[in-house]
Amino acid sequence: MLTTLSQPCFFGMNGGLPAGTGLPSIASMPSGSLPGVSLLPSPIPSGHLSVSSSSSGMNGQQKFSSVYKRMAQRRKVPEGELCAVCSDLATGYHYGVASCNGCKTFFRRTIVSEQTFICQYDGKCDVNKNIRCACRHCRFNKCLQVGMDAKAIQNDRDRIGPTRKAAKGSSGSDSDNAVTPIRNQDQEIVENLTHVEGLCKELRHCVLPEVNGVNQALMFDCLLFRTKELKHDPTTVFKEFYPASMNDVRMWNIREMRICIEWGKTFEAFMRLAINDQLSLVRNFAFTFNLLNRVFYSPDHGPDKIVYQNGAFILREPQQQVQLSGCRLIYPRQMDEIMIPFRKLNITEAEFATFKAAFFFNPDALDLSQKAKEDVAEERNKYLSALFTLITNKLGIPVGVQKYGSLLMMTASIQNIIAQNEENMQVMELFKNWEVDPFVRELCMKRT
Amino acid sequence: MLTTLSQPCFFGMNGGLPAGTGLPSIASMPSGSLPGVSLLPSPIPSGHLSVSSSSSGMNGQQKFSSVYKRMAQRRKVPEGELCAVCSDLATGYHYGVASCNGCKTFFRRTIVSEQTFICQYDGKCDVNKNIRCACRHCRFNKCLQVGMDAKAIQNDRDRIGPTRKAAKGSSGSDSDNAVTPIRNQDQEIVENLTHVEGLCKELRHCVLPEVNGVNQALMFDCLLFRTKELKHDPTTVFKEFYPASMNDVRMWNIREMRICIEWGKTFEAFMRLAINDQLSLVRNFAFTFNLLNRVFYSPDHGPDKIVYQNGAFILREPQQQVQLSGCRLIYPRQMDEIMIPFRKLNITEAEFATFKAAFFFNPDALDLSQKAKEDVAEERNKYLSALFTLITNKLGIPVGVQKYGSLLMMTASIQNIIAQNEENMQVMELFKNWEVDPFVRELCMKRT
DNA sequence: CGAGCATGGTCAAAGGTCAA
DNA sequence: TTTGACCTTTGACCATGCTC
């Protein structure tokens, strides 16, 4: 067992030269496995230790560092003490040496990442507070010279999540604290999706080439990568706000569902599917895509107004033009159950894009072949993971889990509204009070 | 996941082990062994210490603390004893286990601050002195596994004072000598829900008292806590498998939706709502509750058969008896989109119960008052957090996130099927080909 | 009453975080 | 990408007070 230091020694040490007393518990230090750094062969037998006896086998550096460590033990750094490396104000003894925050962090990072630096001059660069970042080779060398001890560096600790206060008291369980996994793959996925989201925005304002049915649209090359070749469509851009007409509704429905198909074709996993499975996914999702984009990208004019990109708007109690007899109104529900929650949850564009991808790859889509189900489920999992990482990296696990959960549970409301819409479309067909566009019909109507 | 220590082990160990041994058997246990398995076989019951007799009149906490004290009295930690958690040098017996300072402090802090950790991997991280800080979830789990006892944690040091004297003088005030161990909030939520789930199972086989409409059912005391007073209903128990008739369907629909109301009334947050908001939540969820329980508790007879508790079953291509003209069949969808995914995802009963609670508290339920929305959303968040913790504790983050996500996205399919069902009910009303029970109608039919 | 030990508390120095 | 001010977590050490 290690002996504890007697207090008198401590105070003596603080004032003057270190007396040969104890050593900090080397046994409790992590055994760093760094090349070129040898560990003490035996972790101190027992009983009392003295510097002289135990340091007989040490090289100069080790002796030096143990002295510093002893000094550091239980003793605050004196007021005004300077960093032994750069002469900035020291914040304490770090790795055995009075040093500043910067040099402390620099030393750890260098060791942990096993970096090697090369001096651009002659290896004799000055290291002080003002130019300490100029030469990393010489800064690191200085760290070692003044006795910073790589053995004092521990293994990776568990992640702790955001340190900046989340301000909002998420009433209840702020108790949770946990890891935030950062995965590169997830990040890449999100970046891709966000990029495609941008392309969709461009395509939204282009003249879309005519197609003859959904199948043909699925066959053509993806338009999203050719937006520059397409003509600009002036009817899609904002000029003024005005109450939407049924023509606006129709135009945007068709346009958005065309974009949905182009968007779907950007997924490799989608392109690998058989045409019937592609059709199944698209038919399952197209109107949702339409709906989600409409409300997400609607400029915020309060909770009672959905605004299209060209300025046409729909009110909570909608104008006569967009009402059809026999159809239940779904605009208030779009506002209450999708638009407002999106805003309340503060969904970012990246989150929105990733959410759509997870929604799109639905293994339970109607008529999806058994064979495709697995691939689709796997693809969904990819986007679910990416979405989770995206959200929790910003908010931390406790709050992130709730946002992630709330967002995913919105799918229930969304699907419910979609069902309502389908019912409406059937009413339209039945009473012929509005001619449904053939393209839209093909995508939205249930086969009976 | 969390392991509780079984009391007998301590007594047995304390009294039974040879004098020179103490407790090192714990430390030398293989790290993977479960406490219930490895601790129980303590050879000799209590010996000369007569712990059992002296503790017969004490409550659990006192029993424990006195045992610790006796233990401490008699036996110092042997020289060179290792920490049962991380194999560092032990500094003594802490919370019943030979352990180092670090693990001791870590355990106390975790309990006191009610923290929950989530493993970044699969919950099987190694814990030793070099990497003990790498995964806090696994370190804490190891603490519990080797038998650290949360009940030994006091939170007011000064009140531990005259334990013995108080116990002798006045019985009663000694209960707060040591604070009741603080259980993890999420875990408590899940345990509660699972308990209620069990009560629902009982109620499912009882004769339910007649009620006059949903409002009345909401007013009455919750039946779930009075199942013992209710008569057993023999028509609800299994006798043989047989094709379900429309009467089976009807009986179970009514029954399950009655249970839904009783179930809802077990939530404090629900009881705090105004009656109209209660009605809104119940109307929004009752059929979902019905549907979910039906498929979740259906005995597994393959992917093409839903089996009721009394043995009545419905096939994928259902028997004539349960088909109604004009109604779209929703049984295959129930199987494909709910029953099979539940089984594939390996949803446990605890997960199922927590999922239902999160689903129930829907801030977007139709007609929910603005005032209630916030409370309902907050309540949902509670269950979402609990569900996440439940899942990731077992599976770790990467896999858990996907299971959590997939489960929540099932709400879309479920809601879609519910919408289909509502449509069917409207058809039934319209064509009068089946008389919908008034109770069911009140809960399921959209007001127009 | 003092010896012995397991409690909780303390705080310097570890590591993590994230805006710049 | 790197930096470093600022944050949380850790654990050696300390004081306390129970039990014998």
C-alpha cells in the first residue's frame, strides 16, 4: 500500500526545495503505450518510498517530473506563477509542470494523437506566449524539456455531452448524461442529403420536362444533377402574396411529386430496387414528400398560414377557392400537426432532409416485395442513425432523444393526414367535382 | 439491467467466511458472473455473530448498515486486495465491496446525482484500472454486479448519528437514518408501466361492470386496482382454437377499449387533465390500444394468424364471418405492418408498455385544448426518454437507436391502419351492414 | 475512552467541448 | 484544422462519527 505523505513535508515542499518523501501513486496511473516511453518496470513494492532510492534507476527527465508532481500534489500553483513552457499565466500544475491551459491541452493532444512535428528552422525557436503557436515542434520539445510527463496522460474517457448550458430547463430528467457518439459515416450521409436538398430547391423553380406517367419518370436520368440545363419557370417564384387558387394547389402538387421522384432517384439503394419496388416506395411517399416540403419551406407567417414559394397562401379557414364539397379540410391539421410542431421542435434543414430519407425507406410500404423489405429496412436504419447523431451532437442525449422521438412520432400525424387526403381524392373522383391530374392520381390513389 | 443485491449474501458471507479471508471472494470473481448466481452459494449461515437474530427487529437499512459496521470492525481489507470493480488496489470495503477510492466515489456520485449512462457500444465494455473511465455505463454496471449497495449511501452525513440509541428508545424515527436509495427515474417509470400492464392482463379476463357511455367510464374509480373484486369472465379464456366470429371481434373490441380507459386513468398526468382533454386523448388512442394489444399478445402462430386470448383466430385471408361488404380488409396490414415488425424487433413487454404510453400522450390529438398540449407533450417526452433508456441499456447506442427509431416510426403504419378502420366504420354506419356498438362508436367515430 | 474503519466532502488536475 | 477558455469528472486526501 502506498504511504501517504505527512503533512509537514508538504508545507515544507511548498516553500522550498522538495524533500525526499513520497511519490504520487504511479500504480494508479494509466500505462500509456507510447513508443519510446518506457514505464517503470515494477509498480512500487510497498512501504515507504524515497526519491533517492526509487529514482536511482530513472533518467533525468523522470526524476525531474516526479519532483514536479510532488510539488503539484495538493498544492495550488502560487499566485502569478508563469507557464514553464510559454511564460503565460499558469493555471495549475499540469502533467507535473506549472503551465497554462493552452500548453496543457497542446501537450495532451499531441501525445494522444501521436503527432510528430518538424521544425522549419533549426529547432531552436523561441516559445513564448505570443509566438507559442508558431512552431509546434519547438513548443512540444519545450514541453518535454520542462518536464511534462506523458505518463500522466490517461486513456480516453467517456464522452460527456454538451457543456454549454442548454438554457431551457427540460423539466424533469436533466439527470441523464451520456455519450454522444460521433460517427463520420453519419456525417457524410447528412451532408449528402443536405446537398441534394439544395438541388431540390433549384429544381423547384425549373420547367420540368413532360413525362408520360410515373414509370417513365423513374426511367429517366435524374434531373437534379442537370438543373443548369433546365429553363427557369417564372410562375414558381415569389412576386407577391395572394390567396391561393385551386390552380396553385394543383401546380404545386404536381411539381412537388415530380421532384419527389427525382429526389428518390438520388439514392443508390433506391436505384438498386426492382421497378415495382421503386414504384411502391414512391407511391407510398410522394404525397408525404409534397406535404412535408410545403409546410417546412413555408415562410413563417404565423400559425394560421401556409405560404407557397410563389407567394400563394392558404389560411386556416381557407378561402372558397380551395374548398371542395364533400372533402374534409386538412389544412388546419397540416398547420397544427406538422407545420407548428416543426417550428416548435426547431427542425433544421439537415434534420429535415434526413428525416425524409428515413420516412421514404419504409419497409412496410404497400406492395413492397418481400425481398426488398430487408434492404429497405437496412437503409432506413442508416438514416435513423444519422438523424440521431445529428440531433444529439447538438443537443446531447437527454434532450436529443426527446427531439428525435418527437420527430419520429410525427409520422403518425402525418400519415393520418395523408389518409385523410386520400379519402378526399376518392371523393373527388366519385363526385367529379375536381379533376385529379393523372400523374397525381397514379401516385396517390389506392388501387382497389 | 440494474441488479439489486440480495440481502442474504451479505449475512452469509459475513458470518460464514473464515476469519482470515474477509470478503476477497467477490473481488476474485470472474467479471462476467451475475451477482445473484455467484454470491448466493455462501457455505455457512450466520455463525457466532448472530446477525440474523439481532437484525430481526430492524428494517432493511439498519440491518445493512450494522452489518457493514460489524464487517468493518472485524476485518480490515487484506494487504494487496484488489478493487472488485477495476482491479486497482482496494482501499477498503466500500458499500459492501472491496474497492478503490475511485470506484467508491464514482458509485456514490452516480447514485446521488441519479445519473444514467448509456454505453456507446454493446454494454459489455471491459472495466479495469487503465480504462475504467472509458465507459461509465459499464463501470456502474460492474459496481452493481460485484454487489455495491446503493442502500449503504447516506445523503445527510450528520443524521447518521445515534442509530443504535434511537432504535432502542423510539422506533419510527430511525427510518431516515439512511436515505432510501434513489432509483433511476426512467427505470421507475418503466416498472410502473409494466406493473399496470400486468393488471390489464387480469382485467382482460374479468366481467366489466356496465357503464353508460365513455364519460361515465372516465368518472368511475379505476378498475385496474380492484380486479380482485370483479368476477371472472369465462368467455375470455382459452379453451380451443377456432375461427373468430363477428361476435368475437365485437366482444374484444369493446373489452379492449374499456380496458384502455381504465389504463388511461392510471396516469396521474391524465387524471389532471380536464374531462374534455381526457376524452380527446382516449378517443385518439382507444382503437390503437385495442389493435396493439391484440397483435402484441397474439400467441405466435406464424405470420398469417392473429389469435385472440380466447382462442378465436383470424387468418390472413379471413373467413367469411368477419368480412363486411364495402370494407377494406385490414387484417393483413395488421399482420404485416404491426404484428410481424413487433416480433422482428423483439419488442419486450416493458418496451411495449412504455411505447403505448408515449403513443397515448399525443399533443396533436384532435380537439385537445391548447392548454393541455404542453403538459401532454412533456408527458410524452418522459416516456420517450424512458423507452430510449430501456432499449439502449440492453443494446447499446448504435443498435438501440435503430430499434427505438423503427419502433417509433411504426406509428405511421399504425395510424394508417387506424384511419382505414375508421373509414370502414363509416361504411358500416352508412350501409348499416353491421351495427357498431354505441360505446365503440363514441370512441372511434369522427365527429363531423 | 481510544482504536479502527467506512462514511461523505473537498478541490487540484485530469479530460471533454465548441466557438473562434 | 487547430487552438484554448471554459466546463465536467475524477480520485487522493481529509474530517467525521459509529462500533466495539
